Amino acid sequence: MKRWLRQRVDAAYEQLLTREISGAPTHVAVIQDGNRRYARRNGEDETEGHRAGARTTEQVLEWCQEIGVEELTLYAFSTENFERPPEEREALFDLLREKLREFADADRVHENEVRIRAIGAVDQLPERVRDAVDYAERRTRGYDQFVLNIALAYGGRSQLLEAARGVAADVEAGSIDPAEIDVETIERRLYDDPVRDVDLIIRTGGDERTSNFLPWHANGNEAAVFFCTPYWPEFSKTDFLRGIRTYESREESWRRTRARRALALLGAVSDHDLPEARSIVARFRDSLPIAERPDEDDLETIEAGTTAAD
């Protein structure tokens, strides 16, 4: 297909997707895979692939703000990345330092009140990267309109392990009762500041796995996952919108399931539980196919049957 025609088709598809999207996930997490493969395919070294990927990162931040996403987490450097060749690793550290400082000084970051923060074992990174992290966090600490999390020296299982050890130590010291351990107890030990539950994970590069990324916040929330084949430097707005559409489809399916379960249970719950069940049905009724949507008379019939059975 000729390039100009391809561009017109892509633009038309992007407009179509934009019209189809009616809402946005609150928190999107991205596994930026394929920088090195993109560079090798183009006959360049890995550093150029990472730089091309950094440009995509800037675009994704803008796309998130355009559609109303409130939090974006980027998997920038995993604990496994420490095993890469020293020259590639050091070049990546230099790029992280450069981009963190660049983002912290960018007008669009301050105009949109973007808070930048790092999650992960930052203390394992070189001093120049730690200094850049501190600079970016200090420069944007007062903002709350949008949160940009940079996952650095990050490993999901190691984060959970450290949190579990912390809770166990507190139990042994007598400062916490095991019966009082709840979700918030773990979350307070994972990060210094709260991280929202993940609604959508996007992974580029063709691999269909989430690579130990935010397991507490994604798996616990049953996040939608969108896998796509473009390498991260090639990731387009159309790809991004397809990911958002995947989230919306997943959300709509979840709403239908909730509505059907509530309807099924409505005829079996006690008088005490009726108001809550009815509230769930009312909330998600519009997600059902028209033929399945109960009206007020249907609900009253179901409830009357429940009362008679009691």
C-alpha cells in the first residue's frame, strides 16, 4: 500500500476509534517492549532504540491526558535489566537521568500539573539516576492533576515479598494484630504514596505476558490487558486507542455480569439484602441487552416472590 494511502487509512481509523470511545480508564500501565529489537532491525545500536522509545513515551503521556486518564505507570527498568551488558546498561542509565530531568523541567508537565514519582528499588540505581529521580519528584511534588509513575529497578514479586516481611516483623513485634491485617495494611508497605488500582495494562512488542508488573494493583483489580505487535518506538495513537477500546469492552462485560448476577440473586436474598441487590440491578441494568433489561414491574414481581417465599 502506498505510504500516502496508508496514512489516510490510519487517520480515518484513528478518528473512528476516537468516536467509539466513551470513557477512559483511570490508571493505565505500560510495558514498553521492543526498543532493542527496533534498533537492531534498523541497523542501529540499542541506545538509539531506547531514545526512539523515549519519544513515544512523551506522546503517550499527551494521549492519556487528552482522553482523561489520571495515572500512567511506565515500566522503564526492571530488576532483570541489571543483567544487560554494562555498556547498554550505562547508556540506559544516562538516558533515564536525562529524561527525568527533561520531564521535570518541561512546560507541559507544569502546565498540566503532572506529578512524577518513581516506584521500585531506586536505591539500587547509580547515584546520577537517584539524583534525577529526587529532582523530578521535588519539582512536581505539589501537583495532583495527573500522576506519572516511573517503575525503576522494579520487580513485582520482590515488592510484595518486602511488604509481607514488613507485616510479619510488625506482628512479631506486637505492633499489629494479625486479625487487623487488611488490604490497606499491605498497600501502605508497597509504596510511600498510594497507587491506584490498574484498569488497563498495555504491552508492545508481541509478547503476551505481563512480566511481574504491578501484580497487586492489576491482578486484584482484574485489569484489562492489551497486547500488540508494534515495537514501542512504533506504538501509535491508533494502537493506544485500540487498547482503550479493549478496556471499555472488558468493563462493559463486567457490568453485564454484575447485572445478571444481581438479577439472579434478587429473588433469593433476604429482606435485609434487597435494597443493595436492587441498587446493583439499577446501576448496571443499562449494560444488559434490551431483551434482558427488567423494568420496575419485573423488579417488583421478583421481590414479591422473595417475600412470599420467606
